[in-house]
Amino acid sequence: MAIRVGFIGLGNQGKPIATHLAPAGFETWVHDLDDAPVAELVGGGARAAATPRMVGENADLVGICVPEDDHVRAVVSGEDGLIAGMQPGGVILIHSTVLPETADAVSQAAADKSIAVLDACVTGGAARAQARQITYLIGGDESAIEKAMPYFEATTEIPIIHAGTLGSGAKLKLCINLITYIQWAAAYESMALAQAIGLPQEILEEAGRSNGQMTEMMLSYLMGHKLPEEARQGEGFQALMRGHMKIAEKDLAWALELARKSGVALPVGSLVSQSMARLYGVNDEGRR
């Protein structure tokens, strides 16, 4: 029997992942609160679902890529929720960066219908997702991963990383994101110092690339600071960066919460968590 797939959350990260499903030959159902990305995916062969429940009624494997933990809980729960529509034996893949407890809560809610849950967090960003180069960081049972392999293989060429039991993917993603934001802070402050003392940003990047200290991720981040100031102050840019900032602040808050529960101090991470407006160039004096 052909595998049916679904996807909920067609934002900056979710849409490029979901784009690969219908062209891979899967019957694909998609849902989002915004009609525009749904229409775009339908144009590529997917079908539109009015509710998460409708996605579940028509899919065996369903990816969820919504911004926050509360959103994950909302789309899986209730009469119109994903779990209400799915049949036993299905698999829910949580791509959002969430606390491990959220994956556990969804798993408990799905257990009565024998629906498996994987915290299949993604790392790599939208551009890599579009190019099928994202990495899945997965927590959960091997049997559920085996069921979901056709989905993973359709959406990335990079081998999956099985981090361990349910919740391990979320834990690993928070550790990885901590590295990301600390790198950005280092790149930003070195750039700010270089500019203040009269060194061109391009020279700084050349030196950092030459000796290996600046990673590709840091160099990619610095590209945004080469845009004309007028563009960076524009309404569109500010709205986009504010959205990224809020997600980053949430991710770092979860990393710090996980650290507190684990008895680990993250002093650098704590400082960086208060710098997201500055790093993203968001005009918000309360956060800068």
C-alpha cells in the first residue's frame, strides 16, 4: 500500500521540507493558517486540508513544523486535532524545536490510538531544506524511524542522526542551537570591533576564513550585515528579523531551562540569550 503523508506548518522552515513530498510520489496533505503557502504546495501536487484532523485522516506519516511548543500541542489536540484523525500505526514527526517534555506529552496523548511519535528536529535552515540537505536529529523508537524512512529519504540526502529515546532529538537540537547563537555573537562582536577601528568587514572575513576560525555559518550570518542600512531598517526586513529573533529567544530559553534542570551553568549562553535583538538588527530598545 502506498504511504500517505501530511505536513502541518508551512513557514520558513516547514514549506521547503514539505515541497519535496508530493514530487516524490506521496499522496500529500498540507495545512497552515496562511492560505498562500498551502496554495503553493497544492500547485506542486499536494492537497489542502482545512484542519489538522483532516491531515490525520488522510496520512500515515505527518510532519509538524510550527513555531512553539504550545502550537505543537494545539495542532495535535482536540476534536479538530491531528491525533483525532489519525489511524493506529501512524507516525507523528515533530520537527519544531521543543522541550523534551512536549514530545513526551504528545506521545502520551497519541498512545491510546497506537500512534508513534518521533521528535525529528531539523537543523540546517531553509536553504538547505530546499536543497534536501537538512539533518534530522531524532529521538524515538527504531520501529517508528523505520516506518518514517521513506519520508526522511524524500526530504534530505543527509543521513539521519538517531540521538536515542524520545526527547533525545529535542535535547540535541537545543545543544546545536546553543552553538549556533554563540557563534553569531562572536561574529557580530568581532565585526563591530573591526568596524570601530577602521577595518573593512571583508578583510575580517578573509582572515577568519584563512585561519579557519570563521565557520561557514558565521560567514553566512555576516552577509546580512552587508545589506544597505535603508534595507535593514525597512518594514519587511524588520518583521522578518523580529520573527527569527523571537524563535531564537525561545530556543535559548529552552536550552537554559534544560541546563537548570540538569544542574549545568551556561553563563555564555545566558548572556547571548539577551542579545538577540542586537544580533538580528531588530529595532527594539527594550531588548538591546
